[in-house]
Amino acid sequence: MLMPLTYNLQLTTCNLKLTEKTMNPLEFLAVMAETANKLDLDAHMNLISKEVSVYGVPDFEVITYDDWFKQCNYEFENKLLKKVSYQGLNILAQTSDRVMFKSLETVEGSDGSVNTSGIEFIIQKEDDGQWRVSQERILPADELENDKRRGAL
């Protein structure tokens, strides 16, 4: 049985905290996009687990927290992002402290480039009560097309 989807946002100095017993993945994605769109590195990275692993990025076996931080720091400092947004949601599994779901992420660059990727997320509530991304997997094209065909994304 799925847990009720509730959320609570707490705004602290330079820090957006997502803390609640259960998590609404749509709200989590909205905060991910908001912190990126505001180029707020501290708030954005607070949504990423120090133990995060990202799979499926071409030419990389795995992306770690340090890699993610360096990339965001570079993109935010140089104002390379125009807009980040998410569309669609397919919840695959949910417990009181972990949610696995898929969504479409669109990143628009300040140079006019647009990149849309299907992403499978695992977010979890960490010991400090903050929900963070613990794993991402960029979906291969065939899996993404299959999900779209089935109406799952």
C-alpha cells in the first residue's frame, strides 16, 4: 500500500529543507528545479546525498557527489542554465523513508540548447531528516520510449 503523499518545506538561511515523514516526489522535483533555476548551489546540493551515485551518463561509469558539485558549481557560477524542469511521474516503489520514481528532466542552457532525459530517481530520508537524491539513472533511449508508449512517462 502506498503511503499518503505529504510534504513540508522549511526555508532556512540559504537552505531549503525537505523534511516530513513521507515525501511527495512532485514536490521534491519542484524544489530541485527551483534551486537550480535560482542558481542556489548550497540549497541545490543540500538535496543531494553525499553518497549519491549517478549511472547512465555517457563516458562515465558513475558520477559521485564531488562530480555533481563541481558541475553545478561551474554551471551556476557561469550562469549556463536557463531553466530546469520536470514533467511526468511514475512512482515505482515507496516506503516511509525511500521513494523510487521516474520523470522527464529538461535542461535548457543559456546558449539555447535543450536536453531532455528520462531519469529514474531514488530519494531517501537521511539521518538529519532531510530527503536527498541517493541514486539517479539516466534511462536508455529504448526504456524511455517503452515508458512513453505505455503511458508511464
